[in-house]
Amino acid sequence: MSPRLRLLAGNGGRYLLLCAMVVVSLGPFAWQLLTSLKGAQEPIYGADATWLPQHPTLANYATVADTVPVWRYAGNSLIVAVANVVTNCLFGAMAGYALARMRFRGRGAVFAAVLAGLVVPFEVIMVSVFLTIKGIGLVDTLAGVLLPGAITGLSIMVLRTGFLALPREIEEAAVIDGAGEWSRFWRVALPSVRGSLAVVAVFSFLFAWDDFLWPLIVLKDPDNYTLTIGLQYLSGTFTNDQRTIAAGTMIAVLPLIIVFLGLQRLFFRGVGEGGVKG
């Protein structure tokens, strides 16, 4: 085989593999989106079913809103997710800066504890966390949902990596100008890790918005349900109406897409910063 044919064959194999990955990853999402737009008379399964809706309609989304208070649930999820982003970015940045730029006794032990927190699954400590939340009176509150994820080891490690990449000369110049520790953190270090902050923001929002098990355990009052919990009513009430369930799924996914698209430039910049440092 000539080098040109070998090159074409190699590229063809790569493109086929890429197409297969796209189908596997985006296929279920596309099916759910198209199903949510199908009318009540259009088949979903069987030989007569088609991928594209013959008569697209938004009636399924209206059915979701009429069946459950989806906007209240979405508001509760938004409160928890946004608060999770703020706390992880702020406190994660403080902890990451301390571990990366400050010298203090016990820093190695703190760093080891953060790493250990990344390894231990939440399910292992879930009972202890629930008893703690119950002890401080936060059961059946959005604060009880937020608190366990208010700052994570992943956020600290991502931001620590970003601060480690900050040139020492910049910090020394700030010291010469008379900047204190807090001023160096807030005015010099923090603006330099905007990419890492975007990574933390995206992951924090994603984890908080998609969380199902912990809100299910903590929340009792339906008025406090987050979106992932509230949409389970659709499966029970409309077990055979896959169109309504698909519409509810799209409502839950849309904010994630908006957040990622809004922060994608900074997100990939932050991923690149961590990769260069690593």
C-alpha cells in the first residue's frame, strides 16, 4: 500500500471512530429532544416510528408545566446551583491559594486531607452528613441541600493548580508595591485564574443541578423539591407518555447547556492551564 493510501485509510478510520463516538454520546440526547416535539398521535416505537417529528409541537412542554410546578422546582435548583458555584469559587479559591502560595505549619497534612476527600465516595459518609445536617436543623431546607457541596476537594485542587502556575515574580512585585496577603490574593492572583474559576463554576453547577440522591434524602416538603426530584412525578403519572417525560428532561438539561456555552471559552482555557502545569 502506498503512503498516500495508508494515510487516507488512517484518516478514514479516525473519522469513522469519531462519528461512532458522536452517535453514542449525542444520539440519546437527540432522540429525547425529537421525542419531546412529537404530537400525541405520532408513534415513538415500532416500525412506523420516525426520528423527525411530522408535526412538531410544544404541547408536551405545556403538559409538564400543568402537571408539576416545574418552574418552582427549577427555581429551587437554580438557587442551590448558583449558591454552590459562588461558595466553591470563593472558598475553593481561598483554600487553593493558601495551599499553593502560602507557607504554614501543617500544609502537607491539609493537602493530604483534601486528596483523601477526593477518593472517599459521598455514599460512604452520607449517613454522617445527614446526621450533622439534622443536628443543626437544616433537614428539609435548601441550605441542607447546599451545605455538603458548598466546597469540594475538586474545586480546591483545580484552583490550587491554577495558582501554582502564577509566576513568582508577579507576586514579588506586588509585595514591593506594599500589597498585603489579601490584596495579593484578590487583585493579583484571583484575576489570573479566571479559566480555572470557569472550570470550577461549570462543574459545581453541573453537580448541584444534577444531584438526585442527596436532595431526595434531605427534602420532605414538595415545595422545596429541586427539579431532579420534582420531575420524578412525570414518570409516575405519565408512565406511558414518553413525550412528556422527554420534555421534562429537556427542561432539566437546557440550563446546563446555557451555562456551558456561556463559559466554554474560559472553561477550555482553564483546562489548558491545568494541563500545561501538570
